[in-house]
Amino acid sequence: MTDRNKQIRWWLLLVVTAIALYLCWLMVKPFAGVLAWAAVLVIVFYPVHQRLVRKTKRPALSALISCVLVILTILVPVALVTIAVLREFSGAAQSLQSNLVVFLDPNSPLTGRVLGWLSRFVDVEQLRSPEQLLEWLKGMSGPIAGRTLGFLGGAVGVVVQIVFVVFTMYYLFRDGDRIFDVIRDALPLEKNQAEDILARTRDVVGASVYGLFSIAIIQGVLGGLAFWALGLPSAIVWCVVMIFLSLIPMLGAFIVWLPAAIYLFATGHYVKGILLVLWGTLVIGMIDNFLRPKLVGGRTKLHELLIFFAVLGGLQVFGVLGIVLGPVVLAITLALVDVFRAADRAAEA
């Protein structure tokens, strides 16, 4: 066989392989979210699974136990919180609407002067209109609800996706070491470079879940307890909102509790307002400063500004899972850039 024929056959093989890979992607694409959720959960719980394997000496049984632990630790609490939030959401929307009307009252001793100054530049009467507020609430909640329904696909879709996630997790737990070796060998990199990229991915996922989620949950729960103790409405809903905001660097729970404190001052509840400010500043705020260096530290090896845009961009591209996948994609990209830079330095040397 001539060199030309070999070259033609090689290009044909390359084209056929590319087409086959594209068809495989089309088949896997509907389940990309399931695979991503399963992979993240497996990475988080894999140290526990390894301990189970060492004790039971049976990878299949350990994988089954690990799946049960994930269900009891994450899926069941998330389902219960989701049900509670959905029950309170309609009341929270009505409460927010009525509170905004009170807050925008021109006779308020705290906000009246500010509203008088704002009336020179904007139509404050339109801001006080209940119909306009309702339209804004619908406009803000519409994309969020649409994205959520698009991801979940209704109650039946939730059950089906959870079953798929657990089913996938079982095999990822059971064959995790072999899958890791296959991925490492499949990467067109040196062994140490591939292991470095995979290690960075594991560290970013671990830091995002163990660190960011732990801090966010603690801050959100503390904020929700403060709302409940002070008699503010829809404490569970605002607890979840504070958890979500605390996951995003440079934002945080103060975006919720600070306006709530201002509302308490505006409505004459000065003692409650002072208590909420003190609790938010000295307790909720200090939790982040105290725990973040210990739980997150330098594991991500990413600047906070980069993480901020990675999280926001990840939310836009991947939905809720983007909180984890955004920094992961960024970390992998920077690792690949480091590989190219190392190759350039080696070529120069």
C-alpha cells in the first residue's frame, strides 16, 4: 500500500471517527445533566465509598450502600425543603408585594425623604402601584420558573431523573478507579499532566461542595432562624434564597437580611431591626470569614473574581449545576493553559 493510500485511509478513518463521536454525543446529550449530577455526587462521596470498600471488600455492595447514603444525605432533605418552599412561595410573593407597598409609603419616617428625592428622577407612583409590582414579580420569577421546569420537567420528570442519577452513581462508584484510568489514558497528555488536571477537577468540586455549600447552608439557616425568631414572613423561602446567594462569591445573605432590616426600621420595629443587623453582621457575616479559609482555603487555586464570573456564567449555561461546573470548567481551562506554557518552555529549552 502506497503512502498516499495510507494517508487517504487515515483521513477517512478520522472523518468516520468524528461522525461516530458526534452521533454518540447526540445520544448522550439528553442525559448530560444526569451524568453531570451523578459525577459531582460521586466525587463528593467517593472518599466515603473507598472506606466502605476497604471494610466490606465488595465494591458492588459498597456502591449500593454509597447510593443509599447519598439519597439519605442529599436527595431526601432537598426534596423536603423543596416541598416546603413551594408551599410558602405564593404567600411569600404576596407578602413581598405588600411589604414593598409599605416600604414605598411617602409618609414613612425613614424612607419618606428618600422617596421625595427620588420622585424628581423617577415615577415613584408607578413604583407604588400594586399592579406594576405584580408585573415585576412575574417578570423576575418567570425565567426562573421556566428554567426550573425545563430542568425538572414536572413531578414525573423529577422521579425519572433521580432514578437515572442513582443508577448512574452506582456504576460510577463501583467502577470509579477503572473509569479514572480510562479518562487519564484517553487524554492526549503526558500521564503526570493528565493526573494534574484530574486532581484539579477533583479539588475544585470538593472545595465547591464541601466548602461553599457548607458555608452557604450555615449562613442561610442562620438567616432563616433570625427571620423566624423576629416574626418575618416566609422564613423558609428567604432561608433558601440566602443559601443560593451565599454560593456566589462577592454576594451573600446580606442581600436579603439587610433590606429586611431596613424594612423593620421603616415600619417602626427599631429593636427588631437592630437585632437583625447585629445578627447578620456579627454572626452570619463572620461565619464566612471564619470558615472559608478552613473549608475552602487555597484548594480551588482560583481568584475570587474569576470564581464570581465562573459561577454566574455557569448558572447561565448549566443552570443550578453551574455553581459547581462553572469553576470546574475554568480550572480545567487554566490547567490546559499551564500545559501549553510548560510545552513552550520545554521547546525553548
